[in-house]
Amino acid sequence: GGVVEKKDLHYFAEFCGGRVTLHPDDIAKLKDLSRSNMAGCVVLLGFRPMESLDVTFPLNKNSIAFANDSIVAGSNKAFYNLKDAMERKNVYAIAELHTRAKSVSRMVA
């Protein structure tokens, strides 16, 4: 036994059914690229049918996004219309949540 030096650590990610080696510098670069200057916003990426939503998927953190007309005029109406249209079409939204500037965004449904 002995101490494992940081330079000897290897990081892997699952990709296309295999493992890809990631250097710590690569991980830092990916995190840096995923950060945004946008603060407190949701970037809508698309929609999926409700039947494809896996309600048994384990969640580690719950977040609720809501509109705030005092910060963004018209956001309450836009949010309501989006929610109404999604209910009519039986779909849910896939989005990227930015909670603050320079934070790593999170994928949300």
C-alpha cells in the first residue's frame, strides 16, 4: 500500500458504450465551458412526450423555476402560456437552468 499521487489519478466517463479517459485539465475546461454569464434564467432546449418522462428517476436536488414579472416584464404571461401549451400537447420541456452567473448550468425537465 501507499499514497496515490494526484498525477496518477485517472478519470473516466461513459461514452457510446465505452470508457473515455479524462485528464483533470479536460474536466476543468469542460466545467469552464459549461459556465455562462447568464444569471437566473432558463434556456429552453426542446420538448418530449409526457409518456417518456421517467417519474422513478432518482432526484438529488429539486428546483422549481417560476416567472417573476418584477425582474422580467411579461414573464408571468409567457410562463403561463408555455405551461398551458405543454399541457394541451401532453409534453414536458427540457431546459438548461442557470441559477447565477459563472455557475455550472443544470439540465432540468
